Amino acid sequence: MKPRIAIDAGHGGTDHGCDGHGLIESVLTLPLAKDVVSRLANSAAVEPLLLRIDDSRIELHERAAIANREGCDAVVSLHFDSAAPDRDWTAVYWHRGDTCGQALARKIQVEVEAAGRRCRAYCTDFLVMSPDRGREPGFPRALVLTDCYWRDGLPTCLVEGGFLTSAADCRWLEEHGLDVLATAIVAGVEAWAGKDRR
Ligand SMILES: [Zn+2]
């Protein structure tokens, strides 16, 4: 049987996520998710599920509940990031212990890099040393996003497509970045579904 994969368009409704240079996160994630799902619709390798179908707000725990109810084997959660203006790359994340999510993230990373775009890969509870607080998660927001699925037993790859705080990334997204991301995510998901899923 083909594995079922949920494609989660991050944010939505009154939750817009981050924004920058005229772009809004929730407005980018929905068409990207729809594009990925439509390209996977006839895939021999996977069966896709569009987790958010319109501009509505769905809480994180509800997203996990929908994916589980629909019998999904894994989730690709689509987001865009904000940080210092000189950061401009794609990043993939998985939760510690989620070897399936890690395999999925690595396959997507390979495809993004093959398209000539820098892509970093991280475990979300990667710890950093803070001068006043001691060891703390280096990616607190990414940790929340992978944790909501992983806690419910769903392997997850979080894709942060680019930084809306970066003028270069926003230009790239407006030109052909969304298409590059969709192509890479589709190829990565199909490669992951074919073998080495754990
Ligand atoms: Zn986000």
C-alpha cells in the first residue's frame, strides 16, 4: 500500500505567520501546499492529503488529529521563516528520535540542493548554550511545530522554505522559488516513499 502523506500549509486565517518585503507566510504556504498535492495526485509512490484546504485557522493539535484520522503515515509541514536580514536559505527539520521524519527531511534537502538552492538540515531540539539561561533549544519555534505531530506519533519534516526577512529570498520566491520548492518537495517525498522510510 502507498504511504499517505499530509501536506500541511502552515498558519492560515487570522494567523498569518511572519511577513516581509510584501510577502505573507500564510499566503505563500497554501498555494505551495496545493501545488505539491496536485503534483503528487497521480503519484505511484504516495497518496497526498492537503491538510489545510483554504484560508482558515487550524490549531496545531487539530492538524495532528486530522492527519491521524485520515491515516497519514507522515507529514510535510510548510512554513517560511524570519530572522536577521542576511539569512537566505531553505531549512528542513525533524524531531529528535523521529528517524522517519529525518529520512524524509534528508531526501527533500538533497532535492533542494540539486536545484542549486542552499538547504540546511537540523534536528529541532538541537541545544545551544545561552549566557543567562543555560542550555536551551536553538530553534524553539521549529521545535513546537515538529513536536505537535511527533507527540501524536506522526513522523514529520518541517520545511522552512526561505526567510521573508531577506530581500534576496523574497525576490527568489516571487520569481521561481515556490516552483523550485514544490519540485524539490515532490521529488523528495517520492524518493522517501520508494525506500528507506525508517
Ligand atoms: Zn511558520
